[in-house]
Amino acid sequence: MSGILFLCVANSARSQLAEAISRELDPEIEAWSAGSEPSHVRPQVRRVLDEVNIDPRGLRSKSMFEVPMDEIDLIITLCREEQCPIIPAKKQHMHWPLPDPASAPDDEMDEAFRATRDELLRRLPPLLKELKQ
């Protein structure tokens, strides 16, 4: 297993959380995040990662053309409400349709980011374990 790419549209929330959590859980597996229309990393990402002692440093919104596709074996798309980016051929692909926490009402946004973080913390450990076998 060379690497895993978490892909969505804006690369501002779900994919950023997934990248940081994956790196924390298993630093031996390279993890990247990207978007088809990158924007910026939302401040809530850093806040909810800090709550569980996961280092958010180094996260930045980037295009899927900025990541080393030749080093990526698995792409996980995280889109639900929006149209997911097109996956390059010959790449293993999984789809986890998580709601975009950035689309939550302002008074519910922090909790939506926590829910996304917690769902990724539930899904990623078994996946990363399987990828290492």
C-alpha cells in the first residue's frame, strides 16, 4: 500500500479531517486530501481535531492535480450532496457519502464537524488495518 487519497469537491472539511486522522492513526500509510474545486480549510477542522489531540498543522486545500497520483492506491470520495470528482481510471475506489458539515446551519456547524470527525474515527481504523495486511 503506497497511499490513500481522500477526495471531495472543496477540500475544505471532510477530506481534510480524513487526511489528518489517517496520518495520526497510521503514519506509515501516506495520506493526502484534495478537491476538484479546492477552496480553503475551514477553521472548524482545526478546532475539532484539536479537541481529540490530532495535529492539524500542514493541512491546506489543494487540487487533485497537486497530489502524486502514481503513489496513490486507494481513493475515497466523501461527497454526498454534491457531484463527486471523476476518479482516475485504474485506481481502487471507495465511496463514503458523508454529509458536508460546512453546509450545516451556523448554530449547528461545530456539532456537524464533530459528527464527521467521529464518523471518520470509527471508519478509518479498520480500513487502515486492512490496508496494511
